[in-house]
Amino acid sequence: MFRVLRHEGRPAGCAAVWDMPQWFGGRPVPSRAVAVVTVETAARGAGLGGALMGAVLREAHTAGCALSVLYGATLPLYARLGYARAGSAVTYGAAPAVLARGPTDGLRRLDPLDADLLAALRQREARTGNGLAERGEAQWTLLLKPGDEQAADVYVADGPDGPEGYVAVRPPAERRLTVVDVCVHGHRAAQRALGFLAGYRAQVDRVTWPGGPEDPLVHLAADTGVAIDGWEEWLARVVDVERALAARGYPAGVEGTLVLDVADPLLPHNHGHFLLKVANGCGQVETLHDEEQADVVLPVAALAPLYTGHLGAAALARMGLLQGSEAGIAMAAKLFAGPRPWLAERF
């Protein structure tokens, strides 16, 4: 969907928006992705970009979204609107020989339009990580068969109890193999994926793939030599504090309460004190109206990296982005602990 901003009776800016739930703490959180934010050159400097994005955020709140996520070409505009760096997107690269020393069992070819099996495997990974998107049919189609481009070749690693992973690759070009998506569960599936990619050594000099901070192909590669070929941070903004805190999951075995004093000059419903009670991996949230003493005080922009796990409470406190008692900071660190957040998608 596109949103168009009109100025003096004519289109002056636009943004693409779509719903893209993201997984945090083992649960999907309603999130709205934003891309292609553009303001007409002649109209720049008049505050139209901020007006457009403000309208996008208010619409996202009305639609029931808890978060907004985007890749920003420039940080200052989005920082003024309450966005902050909240996760990463990494492209790894290596020579094929680095990945595996010998052949492994083959993988089964799969129709790239048969996304149900792939989605089930990806969701297993999303449940144990932070930040991964819940892809709909359109997202799977765009990833595996975009426009007029040749469809990706998809291969599945089968195990004794069913599929354990998959690898989707573009046909080799210019001595390079591009993995558009990969997901493996367990040592056996990872080794089979590595062996499959290493098998291209006669055709390519380099293999690249998207992955997270704890990528299994990196850590199980047969030799040193895997490098980061590309790294980018995505930005997130909490659109609805109460909804966001209640929607995500929390670490198993951790219980506690935390009063957050959040400052949000753009979205008044986010401004104030929120009581978070966590038990059995779930959070209950209450908006407080009596201004109870807060355990932590922070702007809405600092809440985004705390929420996603991109930055811990202690790190935010060291930067002066979060204030609180020693006990409050420690509790925030416990409640929001988890894997570093990442996205496989770039948009």
C-alpha cells in the first residue's frame, strides 16, 4: 500500500507501508514496515517528510500495530520521530572451499512456490530468535520469484522426522552464488547445507548468504575465512507501548515487575507510566495514572532497542539514554534478555 502526502493541492511525498509481524520472545508482534519514503525535491526543507511519517505512525496505531520498522537512508529525520537502531541485517560471504571439506548427503529439490513447508521451518527459527518477520504469501513470492527474474532454486534437507532445513539460491553469475534464504535446524541440516554450497566450488569463487549474529553456517564452517560482506541496521519505533509490551514473549523462568516512564512527544498515548508484570513468559501491562515512582525512565526512541534486544538496559544507561535505579536497570535487563535481533529481509 502507498500513502501519498499532498501539499498545496498536489502530491509532494509518498511512502509504502505493509503489515509485517515480527517475532520477539517466541511470539509474533504486529509491526508495520515502511519503505520508499520520498519527498519531492522542490518541497524538501518544509517539514513534509516528518508530516508524512507522523501520519504513517498514527495510522499504524489505529490499525492495531505495536511497532514500525524501516531501513533509513538517513537517521536524523527518523530519530526526531522516535525511531532508533534496533536490529541488524547481515550478509556473510566465503569461498566455497571454506564451508565444507567433503561432499555430504544431497538435498531434495522443491518447487519455489510451495512455501508452506518453508514457512513452517522459518517459523521454528523465528520462535527462538528476535526480529524475524512472519512472511505472507506475497513476501515469499517476492523473495523466491521476484518479478521477471528467474526463480530461485530451493533445496530441502530431510531428516528422519521430516524436513530440517532449506537453502534457496539464485543461479550462479559472475563466479558468485547468491543464497537468497537459508534456514537450518540442527547440526545435520547445517552440515548438509554447507556441503551443498561448497559443491559449487568449480562454478563460483564466492558464496554469500543472509544470516543473523549467531548464524549456524558461520560457526559450523569447516575453516576460517567467512567474512561480513554487508551489514546494515534497521530502525524500529514503538507505536503503542502498552500493546507492544503485552504482545511479545519474555524469557522462561523469569518473573518480575517493572514500571517504565516513557516520554513520547509525538504519540500522546505512549507518554506516561506503564506497569509491566511478567510471569510464565507473558507480560501484562497497565497504564498508570497516579505517576508511581518509575524503575526506569527513557524516551520512546530508547525503548525500541531495549524492546528488541539490540541494546541492553545497562548499555542504554551508560549512553545516558535510560535512567533508573540499580535494581530497575537489572530487572529491565532480565525481562528483555534474549538473542540479538535480526532481519533476513531488506526493503
